Amino acid sequence: MTDGFIDPDRQAWEIFKSLPRDQPIHMLNLIRLRENASYPEGHPNHGKVISGLEAYREYGRTIAPHLARLNSRQVWAGAPQVMVTGPIAEAWDLAFIVEYPGSQAFIDMVRDPDYRANVVPHRTAAVADSRLLRLAPLGHDQELGH
């Protein structure tokens, strides 16, 4: 099996940064977990038998203070069951949406040295494949059907 998508593509990151930074955004996360987490050499969890789910839970625990500091929050979470439209083989273990006051908050988080050193390793160890989609929330006058 080839490696999945874990980190942003350079071109996509440049597009992300070029979009307005002062408007609220939602980030849709689709996550496929590894059966067993894969921590790098030098990490305290390297070589330990830890499930991908356990490692991702640790990621959730360690990211929470960063989200709170940035006035951001998880607004929805669910357990995907079946791909009704799209490749049925593209199955996901977790789906959730995080709301940020603007993309600058997301940029600040991913650039934060503490986030990079103490949070990202849990995500990287846990995730086999992922999708991250930036969404612009629609205003009430823009909602579908209006």
C-alpha cells in the first residue's frame, strides 16, 4: 500500500495562504487511521504498541489547548459509515469539522513550535491517509435553496 496524504501539498498550501485570512473558516477533516501508530525514532512512544486510534486521541487531547488559545473549536464530528457517492473503497474512520475565526489562526497554529513538536507527532503516527478541505461558511442569505 502506498502512503496516503498526511501533510498539505506545497501548491495547495500556497493557495490556502492566498485566500482571505480575516473571515471565519471551517476545516473538514477526513481521517483513515493506521492499525498501529508509527512514531519516529527519538519519540518517547517509538517502538511501543499503540493503536492509531489511541495516538489520534492523544493528538486530540494535545491540540485542544491550541484550538482554545486561537478561539477555535470542533463544531461537528461523526463516524463515517459508507461512501454513498464516490469511491466505496475510500472509507474513513473519522470525520469532523473545526471552526477557526480566520485562516490566520490556522496558519499560526501550524507554525507554532510547541504544536509542531508536541502535537503533530501524534497525528503523523496515527494517520494512514487524510483529507483536509477548507470551507467558507455560507451566510443565511447564501444557504442552499434560498
